[in-house]
Amino acid sequence: MKNFSYVSADSVGGALAAIARTPGAKFLGGGTNLVDLMREGIEQPDALVDVSHLSTQIDDLADGGLRIGAGAKNTAVAGHVAVRERFPVLSQAILLGASGQIRNMATVGGNLMQRTRCHYFYDDAARCNKRQPGAGCDAVGGFNRIHAVLGASEHCVATHPSDMCVALAALDATVHVEGQQGARLIPLLDFHRLPGDTPQIDTTLRPGELITAVELPPLPFAANSWYRKVRDRASYAFALVSVAAALAVEDGRVAHARLALGGVAHKPWRALEAERVLLGAAATTATFRQAAEAELRHATGLAHNAFKIELARRAIVAVLGQLAERGGPR
């Protein structure tokens, strides 16, 4: 690991000032991903600015939404009464995402900034455009069972690893950030990028910007939500496919629907095509299959991961069927 300096910021302003005066510095949350990458030599910051104890509160908003500080630990979010009652899909995703020890350390902001767990990204003997732009992508022609079937490019087929972010995508979350030029809001759907020809750029953050909070809007029907994660083993493996969904059924028809997928793309994948099929349609298995087909009709499998397409279809139908039985708040 490269030598680095360390400073613990006592405020958001102090953190921004520290990052601005130290070229090559990075913000440190819980460190559950960044420190791993530093050990592997993939990330080599000259300095770390510790922001893990800033913005740790979880606050109810007057309109029924929820503001979750970027420094809030995953354990605190998953166990918060408002999350469990009003946005259970988020609690479920966090609990399925990592062990208790990791959840006790990991922060919301750090989770948003997770980098891919692609084997080739971690292997410095492999070609990886995300690690070394222009090097090539050995995953395309290599062992690509865990890789993307949606939104990939010839330059990168890696998937985003976060479970929490899939739930946030389904919940219409907004990311609050602050930088030297002021504060701004980024819809979660616009926060992470597809790889295109610049897969080394993971997010739409500007240099020096700090995530301060994530805001969930009021979604009464999100009380009827579910996260399903399909993985190779139950002991905290990354998702092959995951589904985050919220559904409201009125008079036998879908009144509201939110759907996002994990394990299938370079970013949490909001299933907008499926949502369009669902809205106003009969809440039946046939409709759910039609929605899944619509979302996945452009999916492209590689040599070892084509099974993910059918797996995603079945997972979508199963989750929507489960939620339709409950019906949701009216």
C-alpha cells in the first residue's frame, strides 16, 4: 500500500477545504471498499479525508419523505423504524448486502461510491479499462458469469455491486452533494454512469464534491415493497440478479409500480420499460411476464452469463406476484 496522509474532518466545509488543498486526496467513509482497493494498489490516494462521522442523522421530512445522512451506518439505516415501516425494500437490501460487521462500518455515502467487484478489475495481470483506460477488457472474452447483460459496452461489462443502491433506485432517491461551487441535487438514476467508452468514470460527481445525504420522497405505496437477491450462496455473495420493487394494486389493477434490478448492469438498473407495461394493467402473472419481457428484450448475454436474462425474468415475476398478493396501501 502506498503511504498516505490522513485528516479527520470536523465539518462538511472542513472536508471540502481539505480535499481542495490536497491533490490526489480521497474522502474516506467506512473504508470497507476503498481500503481494500488501496491494499490491492488499485486506488493510490496521497491523502484520506475522513468524513465517516459527518452527516450521520436520519430525519423525517414534513412531506413524509426521509433524509438519510451520508455518514449513517448501514446498520442504523436498516434498523430505523421509518425505513422498516415505510421503505422496507431498503432495509431488506441492506441486510442482504453484507455481514453485520461490514454493515456496522459501511456508510451510505461509501455504499454509493462502491466500485465494481469484477475479478479482472482486481487482477493487475488482466486487461481492464476501468482500472487502466485503454488497456482492453479481458472480461469480454474471459470468464464472465457475474457480468452485465444490460447497458454494457465493448469497453466494459462489469456490474455495480451495491444492493442498497438498487433499492434507492426503485425508491426515486435523490443524492445531496456539496462542493466548492455549492450544493446540488442528483437523482439517483443519474448518479451512476453506464460504461460507454469511459468506464473508469463511475459517477457524475464533480472533482472535490462530497455526498452529504440521500433523500427519499414520500411514496406511501413503498410500504408494500420487497427486495429479492439471487446469489450463488446465502453467505453474503454479490447478486447474480436482484429485484427491488414496490407495488400498489387497486381494483385488481396496478395503480403504482417501482422496479429496479441489480447484478445485471454497470449501475443500478431502473426498469422503466417494465413500469410502463405495469401501470394500469391487470395485476396478473401474465402482465408481470409481459413487463419482464419488455425490460429485458435488449439484454445481451456473454459466453457464461446468458442465464441471467431468464433468471431476471423469473425473479421479476416472482417479486411482483408476491407484492400483488398483498395489494399495498390504498
